[in-house]
Amino acid sequence: MAQFHLLDPHYDEHHRGRLTAEGEVLPVLRVRTHDRFLEEMRYDERYTPLLQRAGLDVLSYQVRRGLPTFNPAALTALVDRWRPETHTFHLPCGEMTVTLEDCQKILGLSIMGRPVTGQASPGGWRQRVEAFLGRLLPDELRGSHNTGVPLTWLRQSFGQCPPGADEQTVGYHCRAWILHLFDENLYLMRCPLICFYAVEYHLPHRVARQFGLRQEFPVEPFSTSIELHKFDRQRQKKVTDFETHHRDYIDEWDQQGDLNYENDQAHTNYNFRS
């Protein structure tokens, strides 16, 4: 099959869109959700002031309302149309993506402040978990080589906050609840989004119509970096200080005021391209 010049062979060789175009019948992706989350980790109103301080109260409210019904076929279609080269969904009507505005308006998350990163050494993780949650991990887990807190243990140990719990205990249960569950126009920042080892670029200039702006065409090229996509926690276990490793991207994020995409042309329904 012909190779389109805008597609990078590194990504395209095993891309679901490429395989589908070549006639391969791919299965619909299976959606994984915590559909019993609220049954197993009951929310307590005493968590609310703590979540407000953390800036997670809006997100927690949405979760408490109940998760939406997921459409596996629709989500699979979006995955098939996602391109790592541009960090956008390529649809018949043009490109679309999840923007900083979506994160703030829908999830109520802050889009300002320092990036979420730092050191993440696996050594001593069990002791840090115990200090974070105020409870010892099970004996059978303490000797294992796994570096993760079992959800079953979280549910059993923190499923419901005791009625007469003191402030510290409420805090431990609130942390467990968040752990189980898991901000001028800054919306137009062309910037790296950082979460410990992961760095992904936010490219609003490719989806200007989502901001009510005229989509410039051809779109200005911008590399999303093959090296960033290759960087994986499992493959680079020797890297534990991500704040130092990703210093250039953190410095770029800190230049928030200088990163805005400049476009003063309003989008009109009859004009999709310039």
C-alpha cells in the first residue's frame, strides 16, 4: 500500500488504521472500567474538603454521579483514527483532540502550576504506601516483587470510612478513594503535558475549529517525537528522577505565557480551509 508522506513509518507499520486499510479484520477493543467503583469504595462527605484542597472535587462529583455507558465500537473507531504524529483524531470532518479546555471544563482539573513529576524509585515503595495510607500491606505482598497496591486490598481495607473516624483516618480513606479512582487563555498553549515519565504534546493549532477559530491549512508541522513515544517505564527502569530527565520539557511548560497559538480568525461553517 502507498505510504502517505505525512505518516511516519515508525508508527504506521503496526497502526490499526493501516492494518484495516490493508484488509485485516481487527476485533473491537474491550473497554476496562471500574463499573463497581462506588459500590466497593463508598464516598464519604468528610472527603469533600480534602478533595477541594487538592482540586479534585469536581472530578470526584462526576464520578459519584455514575460513570457513563461506554460504546466499545465508537471508542474503537476513535482509536483507529488516532495518529501519534499529530496527537489528534483524523475524522472525515477534520482533526479533533482532547484539549486543555476539555480537561478544565469537563473534569474541573487545574491547567496551571507545576507539572506532575519527580522521583519514582521502586525501592522502598511499600514503606511509602504504608506511610501514605497508614496501614501495613498484607504479609503475602510484602515479600513479592510487584510494585503496585492491589485493588482488592484497597476495597477490603478502605471500602467504607468508619463513622467515628478521626481526621487522620478520614484522610487515609480519602487518599485510598482517590488512588482507586486512579487549568488568559491557556487553552491555546502549544506545550508538553507531563505526568512523571510520560510526555505528550498538546497541539491546539491542529484543531483550531474546536476553539471557534479558522483552521489554517496546510497545518504547521510539529514533531511529537518518536523518542518520547518510545520512553517507557518498563524499558527505562534505571531512570528514576523524571524531573531531571525531562528538565527541557518542564522548562518549556514553565514558559506558559510564551506558548500560545496565535490565531485571530473566526471559524465559519462554509470555510474549512484557508
